[in-house]
Amino acid sequence: MIITMALHPTGHVAAAQLDQTIRMLIFVHALALACIPVQFLGAWGLSRRVTDTTRLNIVGLVLYAFGLIAVMNAAVADGLVTPSVLERIVASAGSQADIETWRMFSHYTFFLNQAFAQVFVAGSSVAIVAWSTAAWRSRKLPRGLAIYGCILGTATLLVLFSGHLRLDAHGFGAVMLGQSIWFVVAGTVLWSGAPEPAVTA
């Protein structure tokens, strides 16, 4: 996700750069789509390790999966639909009415992308708070990481719902960076820890 946001095209696109921009849009969003199953598997493994009596680990997994479905739709809209719309705009160069029609579709796709991105940010933020709380109670992750996760998730939700979080490449990238820090540290700690004993039925 960090690579996707780092390479994501931004700003006004000149006609001469359109083909390159379309290829880059498809590439970065295909990368993001390929990573989504991996992210779910990681979240599933994390949820199994930070179990506690409140089942917050399951709450976190369900909300994160819900968010991943939303961000998958956002990636499809921006990475697969938008390139086709851009190509239609270029192909309609001789008709101003056609250009305006396809620009309308482009704006609609952008708003659809933003809505799905908002759902992902909300779902993933609540999931990190749930996992951090479960980790605090179960002591399966460092207390500092649990505190960071609770602060990160809560602050992200506050900024999102206040309307001050722009989910462009920079805003969404900042959210991804903050969450990636949490996931990388949590994954490293769990990876280096002793494996859970097997449970027989």
C-alpha cells in the first residue's frame, strides 16, 4: 500500500503524459489489489494471536475485512475504471458534448473512490483500536504499541469525521504510513515470539 501511494499519479495530467499515467494507474492499483488477500491473511493471523476474553480480536478482524472490501472497490474504481474513462475523453476530442459527458463520469468515479476510501479508513482504524485493546489485555504485544494503536485509530477517526482528512494520494498515504508502522511492529513482535501451542479437539 505504501508503494501504491508513493507511485500514485497526482495533479493535472498533460495530454502527452496520458498513456504513461494510465499505465501507472493500472500498475499501482493492480499491486494494491494483489496485496489485499495478503493483508487479510496477516490480519487473520494477528487476530488469532491477540485473543482475549472480550473477543475484540474477532471484532478487529471483521471490521478490517469490511474495510478491505471497501478499499478493493476503491482500487477498482481508480485503477481500472478511471483509465477507461480517460481514454474515452481523449477519443472524444472532436465532440465537446462527449468530452463533458465522460468528464462527468470521471468526477463520479472519483467521488465513488473517495467514499470507498472513507469506509476503509474508518473500518481499519476501529479495527486497530480493537486489536490494540485486545493486545493490551492479553499482553501479547508491547504496551507502547497498544497505546500507539489506540491513539492512531482514534485520532484518524476524529480527523476523518471532522472533514479535515483529504483522502488524496497524500492524505491516504499518511493514513497508510501510520497504520503500516503499527502492522510492521506488531508482525515483527509476533513473528519473533514463540509459536502458540497446538490445541487438539
